[in-house]
Amino acid sequence: MKNFLSLVLVLALGGMIILSLQNNQYFTAYGEVDITKRVSESYIDRDVNGGTQAVEFGVANNLESGPANIVTAIVADYRSFDTLGEVTVLFVSSLGVALLLASGKQKRLDLHFHPNFMLRVGSRALFGIILMTGIFVIVHGHLTPGGGFPGGTMIASSILLLYLADDNFRTKVKSFKTLESIAGSLYVIIGLVGLFAFDYFLVNFLDNGILGELFSAGIVPIVYALIGLKVGSEISGIIDNFLTEEVA
Amino acid sequence: MLIDIIEIVVSVLLIVLAFLAINSKMLIKSVIFLSSLSMLSVISFIIMQAPDVAVTEAVIGSGLVTSLFVFTLLAVRKVEEKI
Amino acid sequence: MLLYAAIILMMLGLYGILTQRNIIKIIISLNILEIGLNIFIISIGFVNGGVAPIFTGQNNLGSIGFVDPLPQALVLTAIVIGVGTTALGLALAKKIYAKYGTFEIDDMKGAE
């Protein structure tokens, strides 16, 4: 009976979504969107505040927003305040996990697994490669796909590899907490510098440079690197909490 | 033309994997089906020209979330052994 | 096609949340719902023949020729928040197992 009611409810939901998509002037058919009628056109042409300069790769200098990757321009420049809120949500969630799982004295979860010599050496070598990939993805976040969130998670994955390859390995959780607090505070401080010394909160107060160069886009690479550090240390903390247990 | 065929195959596989993930009896099988569902969603993001989202979903959805599920199940298996 | 697959994924996820009686299965259903929603949001910004929204040396066309970047930025945010909620849910599940010794909601009533 209950399954039948759920089925009716779910079918009603799907039917309503499909019905509301028919002949809807705001949701055109799949693949037939006209971007010139949407707000995204201003993000692509960089004329939200009325700039009229043409956007050309490798030529245009000091645009309204510097990153060549438009998604990065939205996440870390136009909607940077939103991203600050999101990082706060992730922080609260890691705080909740630590509150639930990390009470009392901790020891490593015993996986009954003893790594041999090859695995230990190989995991150390792979650790460096994965860490470098994460840092590359973070640093080039304003030019190529990627950025702070996947890069930070790659850094956390390299630490996860160390945890899996050694049964007794534990990182210093306190240093992660310190790193995370410093990165988060610096993000807010950059915003406050923009508020008091320049126009508004999180304003891009550095020179935007030439579109497509590594040292361009003003504060966007700095902000993305801080986000990467914060996400990486938070997720490493969550992994540590899941792989430890209380001493009975 | 080729991209249309890939799109249809990916759509059907997404639905089949979601059904299996919800309905399989063993928890660890559900977790692995969820991981492969995540990996297929990466392909669908690439078909829809969203490389940023694809990279993020590949690292987080099919790597990190799966490992968190597996660690939870491992910790539980330990408790069962003790009892 | 992918649009309708996303809607069916959302329906399957909601059905799983409503009918499953196992905590891990409920969290898995929540993840399926989230993946379906992400594909749906990306699909409303897709343009036929559009390229990924990154300025490179090859495509300098301005706003013609790119897919819509705004849904992608929103989904990037949603994925990272999703991992936060999943981690918190799994931590709660671990605590519940430590107290009752089971993941099944129906078996919890009489314990302790």
C-alpha cells in the first residue's frame, strides 16, 4: 500500500515536470537555447557593468573580469560572495562530522592489512604525482577546466592514498585545522580589503592583465588557491574522522 | 550522428544503473553501482560541454563519496566481528 | 534524451527515499536524486553545436557559439555541497549503528 502511494506520488512529480516543460517560454526545448536572451550573455561579453571592450584571447587587456574560463569568472569573481557562503557550508558540515565521530581518544581503524615493500614505495611515488596534479589544477583554474574544488579534492585523495597504503599512518589533524582556518580567514580578509580600501566586498582590486596569461585575472587565482587549500584540508579532516575509531 | 547514439546508450545505462543501485540486496553492490552511475554522469556532462562540472564530479562523486561509503561499511563490519 | 533520463533519475531517487527502509539505501537514493538534478540543470543550458565556455585561441566568437555557463557554475556549487551532506549523513548512520546495531529502521524500535 505504502509503495503504491509512493509510486503515485513519484509519477505525479514526473508528469508535472514534463507538463511544465511543454510550451514554456523560459525553458526552451533541449539544445535550442538563445543565449542572447539570457543574463549569461553579459557574463560572456564582460559587460555587466557596461564595459564595451571586445573580448579577444591573448589580446584583450584589463577586462571587467580576467579569467579565460567563464565558469571561473562567475564562481570566483561575479558570484564570489556566494562561493564564500558555500565554503562556509562545507566547513559547518566537516565540523558536524568531527563532532559526531571524533569524540574522545582516537586510534586508527584496523583494516587487517599489512602492506608489502612495493606497495609502500609505490604509494609514496604516486602521492607526489597526485599532489602535483592537484596543485596544477588549482593554479590553472582560471585558464583550464578545474579550479579550487576539484584540485582541493585531488590533494585530499593523495592523503587518502597514504591512509590506505599504511595501516598505522595518521596525519596531524591539528595542522589541517590551522591551515583551514588561515585559508578561510584570508578569504574574508581579501574581501574586507576590497570593502574598506576600494569599492565593495570582494572587489577585484588587482590589475586584470591580458586574457589567457598565467599571471592575469587579478585576485581570482589567489582566491581559488585559498579555496583549494580550504577544501583540501577540510576533506582530509573528514577522511581522517571516517578512518579512526574511539579507543574502547 | 555518433554523438546521438552515445547519448541514447548513456541515458539507458543511467536509468538501469540507478534502478540496480536502489534495488540490489547487498549494500556494497549498491555503493559500486552508485559509483558507476556517477562515472556515467561524467560522460553526460562532457556530451553537454561542461568540462568544469565533469572534472569536479569525477573527483568528488565517483572517488571521494564512494570511499566514504566503503569506509562506513568497513567500520560496521568490524563491529559485527567483535560481537 | 538526456533531459528525460535526468527526470527519470529524479523520480527513481525520490521513490527510493520514500520506500527504502535502510539508512545507507536512503543516502544512496539521495545521491541518485542529486545526480539527476545536476544533469537536468546542465541540460537546460545546452546549445546545439556550442563549445565549452572557455576562451581559447581557436574560438573568439563572443557570446555566439558558447553553451550557457551560468548553470554550470551553479552545479559546481551543488556538487560540493552534496559531498558535505553525504558525509554528515554517513556520520549519523555510523552513530546510529553504534547505538542500535543495525541499519534497518524497522528493527530499531525494540533495541535498548
